[in-house]
Amino acid sequence: MSKKKSQRIQIIKTLVEKQEESAVIELGKANSQLELMQNQLDKLYQYRDEYSQQFNRTGTNVKSNTLQDYIHFINNLNTGINHLLEQIEQQKKRCEQVRKVWLEKHQQVDIYQKVKDKFLTDEMIQQEKQEQKITDEISQAFFLRNK
């Protein structure tokens, strides 16, 4: 016996649900990576601020070599910060792309569920009609036999 439409559409829906689950996992990984990068950026900002405050506390009696080392170090920190900011922007774009893929899969799952529900409703109506037809035939046969 062939499968009902609702059973056939369930197979497709299950496949799309697996794709949606994969997309959710990928989105979680992308968001975790973004959060990690943002935490690294916060640490770099904090380290730069602490280093600057510590240097400022030393006062005005600073040797030129020490000042040059400080400037060089701060410039290196700023370069690292700027590089990380670029990476964060790229990761945000990636997160958005992955979110769009997940949303598309999620919407597909919803569509297949609605189609399946419609097929189930149609199948139930058809079954009720078939049962009513059988009941009517039995009633008619019983009526004709008792006449």
C-alpha cells in the first residue's frame, strides 16, 4: 500500500529539520566565536588602559628610551586592536549569514508542517466520508432486507 501524502511529506520535513538543526549548531558556533573575539578585544582595551595608567603614574621624569618603548608598545597594541576589530566585523557578517541560513531552514520546517497538517486534515475528512459511505451502505442494505 502506498504511503499517504502526510507520511511522504513527513519524510521531507524530517530532512529539513535535520538541516535546521545543523544550521542552529553552526549559528551557535559562530556566535561563540564572536563572543570570544569580543572578550579578547575587551581584554586588550583593559590592558592598554592599565598600561597607560601605570605609565602616567611614573611622572614626568621618564627617559627617552622608556618613552619610545612605551609609544612603540602602545602602537603595537593599537594595531592589534584594529586588526581584531576587523576580524570582529567579519565574524559579525558571518554570524548574520549563518542566521539567515537557519531562518530559511526554520521557515521551511514551518511550511512543511503546515502542508502536513493540511494533508492530515484532508485525509481525515476523506476517511470520515469513506466511513459514512460504508455506514450508509450497511444501513441501506439492512433497510432493504427488512422490507
